[in-house]
Amino acid sequence: MEPSTSPPVPEGSGSEPVEVHRAITAIEAREIVAVLGANGIPATTKGEALGEVLGLPAGPLAEVRILVPASLAARAKEILSRPTGASDAPEKPG
């Protein structure tokens, strides 16, 4: 399975990917990528395949690294530190 991604980092953006979180499962990693993407932060995963190949659902060898552009790392960490459900995304009019 290929890594989960939100929109890719533009070429020549001058911002190398940096790790902002380590998820303990591939499912958690996908959720984090979705949250970051909903907040306008492109994110990718690394390491997901190892756990799947070894048949490990969780644990140190199944950890998935979440990477974002270095210029957005502080914002990504702030978003990930919020309680579940909090978002920068604008509320939809009801």
C-alpha cells in the first residue's frame, strides 16, 4: 500500500519535509494526515509499509512517521496538540 498523502509539497518550495508526529498505527496516521490536510497542511507518511509487511498492527515496528513541510511544522504541531475535533477549517453556515 502506498503512503497516505494530502496534496504534495510544490517542487522548489524550499521546504524539506520534517517529522511532526509518530502514529502507532497506519489508521491513526491516515486520520492525522486527513486532519492536517483539512487545515491546509500537506502531509505525507513514511514507514507504513513495514508494519503491513510484517503483519504488525501496532508497536514500534509499525510506527508511521507524519511529515510536513518544515515551514508548516510549528502550525502542524499546534493543530495536533488540540483536543480531538478542533480545526482551523471555517465553519459551514447552517
